[in-house]
Amino acid sequence: MLNNPTEQYIREHRTDDVRKLALASHPKDIDIQYALTQISGWQAAKSKLPLWTDTDGIIYPRHLSLEQCTSQYIAQYKASVVEKLIGKDFKMADLTGGFGVDCYFISRSASSTCYNEMSDELCDIALNNYKVLQRSDIAVTYGSAEDFIAHQEEDSLDLIYLDPARRGNAGQKLISISDCQPDAVALHHDLLRVSRYIMLKLSPMLDISRAITELRHVSCVMVIGLEGECKEITLLIQRDFDGEPTIEAVDINADGTPGMTVSSAKSAENALPLPIAAPEQLQPGTFISEPSAPYMKSALFRTIAAQTGTSLLHSDTHLYWSKTQPECFPGRIFRLEGIIPFDKRSLSSLIKTQANLSVRNFPGTAPQLKKSLKLKDGGPRYLIASTLADDKHVLLDLSLFKGNSL
């Protein structure tokens, strides 16, 4: 148990600069290394895990485990997906418990839950944190996912949650499923022997098509974002499912509410028409919309157009045009102020002006173009270098539409 002076020090300094605290003098009865870990952990979790930071007595792990854990709002979303899929009072196990966030939220609908983890330090932290979060009913076990599965009887669980480590021994990021630990591809048969459903959290950089071919019985691929950033790809695997998986994209808002859901099987996506806006339709006062990262990752571009009543600028330009403001769009909505041809004379008016510059389906990069135009960042003006349906390169001159909701 920690002594009271260390606990008091943590409470008094948890909003202070950790680097300055490390260099400052402190009372001899303070466990300063532990205190610094807890202060930096609380600060890192403040926006990511509000339930944890609002609860007294939480212990935080070292930086990497906190960095890799799921944010509270995404964990809550996944828990809602599980409840819709399985219902309540199911038996579950999280075989790669980590900081225990996913396990905590999914378990709220379960009748029995086991948190399993290879790190004895994280097991000790989970025991403490679940107690202060009033969830002492979650069983905590130490060991590998492989050992856990080997000791389970057939059909002993309804759900297994798995979040394989996506960093190698040298700290490099791993993307392939089989390169991560535990190897879900190698464990696939044994996992489904024990449980009807598997929820598998993977890298947002994962190739979705490859994942579907590597693993059988994938019923849904969820591409989940938070405030416009693609955070993870989560696979739902169902023992008796042999159909075509659904691809689903959602972006969680800053307040924790899910944004627009875009969902389709790939065959249904490919069967939809591909509406393309003619260049002459792009008049000032019309609207250009840009999907946020999770919707881009899903590649459900035709489905987005169908759900929002918009048209793409080009088959390979994933920007959308509409004459009027879309009632709902999964990303940013801009008002088109004008089209700037990509030639020296037209571009000369932009030299040394201020704008937010990006590129979509355009030769060259944003930094290269920014340098050649000597643009200053920021301001209310947005420029997107892009390609239109007639294959001409242009700059879209835009202003962010104030009614936009990400």
C-alpha cells in the first residue's frame, strides 16, 4: 500500500508539469517515480477515460499501456454493439486485458467476466481498479491467451475479446494479423471451439480485404473513428456465419455519441451506381463534402453517395458535390466559393496568401504545393487540390460550412 504522503503529493500535483516535477526537490517520504507515473497517467487519461480520472483510487500503468488502450467512448460503442448482437447475461473473457477498459464496458451486460493478461503488473492494476470502480465481480487471471484457451471446455463462453499487441520487440508497429501477439489466425479454430463470438481489435492501418481472407466466419468489419480520426478496425467473428461480411464505418463525436453509420456488404456497394458531378455543376454556393477518416477507410464511396444524395467529383476523387446542403454527411461540409484552374496565371493570385491546404486525387503533395505557393497556414479559407470528372486539375476554393457536424 502507498503511504499517505505519496497519495497526497499525487493529488496536489496531478495538473502540474511532470518534467518540472521530476527536476524539483520533493520530501524524502515521497515515492517520486511512482508519483510521476500516476500524475502523467492521470493527465494522459483525462480526456480519453473520464470515468477513470473522475474516480479516486485508480492506478495508472506505464505510458505504453495507457497509449494503446481503447478510449472510453469507443469502448462504450463496442459494448452497445455486443449487447445488440448477443443480448445480456452472456459469459465473456478478455484474453488480452491490458488496462481493462474494453473489458469493463462490455462486461456490464455480461453475467460473468474474466480479465486475462500476461503482465502481472497490469493484473494487479486491474484488480485495484475494478475494485474502486465497484466491479470486483470481474475475475482477473494471469497468463497467455493460448494457455487460457487450452484450459477451456467447448462452448464455455459466449464472447471472447482479443486485442493483440501491435508492436514488435523493437517497438515497430505491426499490421498483419499473424504478426501480432497472440496470433489470431493461428488461434482461430481454438477460439471458436470455446466461444460463439469473437471480437478482434486490430490496427486502423489493416488491409480489410486481407483480413477477411485470413480469417473465416467474419460477419462484420467495424471501422471506428473518434472525432474524425480512424482509431481501430474491429472484426466480429461468428462461429456459424458463412456469408459475406458487412463493412460498417462510424465516427464517435467528442461527446461520445456515435455519428452517422455507413454500412454495406462489398457486393452491394459495387452494385450501386457511381454518381459523378459534371464540372459545370460546381458553381459557387453549392456544397463540397469530405468524409472523415473512418469512412474513407471503409471504401464505401457509392454507399455514402446513396445515403447522402451526393455525387463524387471523379471516380477516384473521394469528395462529394451537392447543390444544396446535405441533411446528413459523415464528415466536413464546405461551401464552394470558386474553382481555381491549375495554371501559373490563376495560381499567382494565391502566392503568400493564407489558407488550409490539402490534396485529394492530385499529383504532388500538400507540402510541395504549399511551398511553391508560399502559403501561410490557417484562416477561414480552405483549398483542396483535386481532379474533376474531365480529368482537369484544379484548386477548390472553400469555406467551412458552419452548420457542419463531424
